[in-house]
Amino acid sequence: MNTGVINNDREQLNANRISGQLRMTSNSRTNRARKDAGTVTRVERIGADAPKTNSATNRTRVDQNGVTYLSAEPRHDLRAPVDAVRTTRAVYGVAKRAFDVVVGVVLLLIAAPIILIAAAAIRLESKGSPFFVQTRLGKDGRPFKIVKLRGMFRDARIRFPSYYDYSCKQNLDFCFHHEVDPRVTRAGNFIRRTSIDELPNLWNVVLGDISLVGPRPEIPEVMALYGPHRDEYLSVKPGVTCLSKCTGRDRLTKRETIEYDLDYIQRRSFRLDMQILWRTFRGVVLRRDVF
């Protein structure tokens, strides 16, 4: 398997770590020094030598004893940039939801025959429902049921309990998916490598549980490992695909996956969403970094 693409992505990831662009490295020595320097600079500039563009307009008054007092009047025009950002986010949210509904319905109709054929193949190989329904966490931690095509044996949790013991994970430096996984059926191996197993997610997109683009919805047991990054990860609606899914995908550690998704949360825009969708489509066609 050609690993050149993922190696390049890892180099970019490391470069982002060094430059401080990734949120999970915010406690590194370099970033702490950068923040401390920025704090000192701001503190030193507060006072008589501070520029007039500060958040308040300085005025002085002298009382009857000749004592000079410094007063400050807040500048009301500073609310404009904040309001502009909120407006932009609101417009982006409305446009994104409209895009999700229209494109989600179209893709679901196109994918319906593929889903039915795959479901029949799964049912012929192993007993049980061909669909896999699991509880995931959505925006603000709201639980919902995500629908996928079942790629594993129905009793995989009983036969292979060690794969589901997340309590033994001491950190996030582990890969969630396994290139050789005894839980996966033959039909499941095919639908996973072709990403057909994710097609029923489009139903969740139409319902509004998830978006086409956003961090993958997490399992409650695994979310406990996110630590201080949990709230930020849950601050946006999850999605079918995100930066982590078109950059390394199953070859990324859990830490790398979260870093990419936090980066998306900070930079999310309609243009970035379109780029991610295109890269995801290309990765699915080439079956890149998926197992």
C-alpha cells in the first residue's frame, strides 16, 4: 500500500504542531512561552503610553486640591466586529443546513439501491440485522442514534471484548481502527474499504443529527478520553466527514484525529467544507487509508 500521502500529511501535521496551529498542543513549552510573551506585552502597554486604540478613551479631571484623576469611557464601536462575526456564523449555519438537506436527500436517493444490495450481502453471510445502530454524541453532547451498515459479526462485542475496553487506554496515542480486525466479516471488509457502510449516515444528515462536514460523532465511552478538549469538540454539529477523514483517516492516532478536527472547528467555513467534500470523494474512490 502506498503510504506516501499519509507520510506527507504527517509531516504537515508536525509542521502545524511546531507553528502552534493545532489546539491540542497549546500546553507545549513553546506555546506557553509565546502566550506569556504576549501577555507581558499587553500588560506593559497599559498605562500612560498605551495607544489611543485601546478599549477605552482616556480622559483626565483635576479636583479642587489639584489631584489629577484618570477616567475611562468605553468605546461602543468595538461591538461591531463581534456582531459581524456572529452574523457571519449565523449565515454560515443556515446555508450549511440548507446544503445538507438538499444534497443529503439527493445522495440518499442515489445511494438507496447500493445500501439495499449491501444489506442483502451482509444478511446472507451472517445472521442479524444488516444495519448497525449505535448511540453517539451530537452537538452540545446530545445523544442520538447513528445508522450504519453492519461490517462486523453481530456478537463481536461478546467474542472480542478486549476491543471494546476503552478504560485501559491511558492516553490518545492509539489507532481506533485495526488493519487486520477479526471482528469484520468478508462482506464487511468490502463495504468498509469502499466506505459503503457509511452511506446510511445520510439519513442522519437529513434528520439534522449530523452534517455532511464536521467532526465524526463520538462514542460516549471514548469521549471520556478527550479531557479538556471535550467541550470544544462538542461545540459544533458532527458530520459524515471532516479534515481527519480526508487526511490520514484510519491511519491516524486518536490524538491526531482530534487535532485535525479541532483545527476544522476553528477554521470552519463553507469554502473549507467544499474542499473537504472533494478530498473525501477522491479518497473514497482511491480507497486511501481506509481498512
